[in-house]
Amino acid sequence: MWIIGTILTSILGYFLGSVSFSIVVVRWKSQQDIREFGSKNAGATNASRMIGKKWGLAIMFMDAGKILLTVLIAF
């Protein structure tokens, strides 16, 4: 039974990891594509340059939350 749980958690982690909160939040806040600004990297640091440090920090915690959620579901 734990093998099925491992497989399902891996699939969930894959799909959660594919969500880029920096792309979503920057598009929501400024209607621009983060990948066309600054370092052209869709990460929290580039997002903080574009929409502010508070939002960059929030995006960093959202990205970390994806990992935490997957681990909690795995347990």
C-alpha cells in the first residue's frame, strides 16, 4: 500500500512543482510576463525586482509551501 502512496505523492509533487507562482502573481499584479523582464528567470528574486520585495517574499513562501504540502500529504 505504501508504494501506491509514494507514486501518488510523486505525481502530486510533480504537478504542484509545475505551477510557477511567480508567473501567476506577476501576471495578476502587472499584466506582464516575468520571463521578459530582468534576468528573464521566473523566480522569486526576479519577481521581487518587478513587483516589490513583499511580493517576492510571498512568492518564495508559496514555492516553499508546495514542498511542505507534498511532504505533509506523503506522511
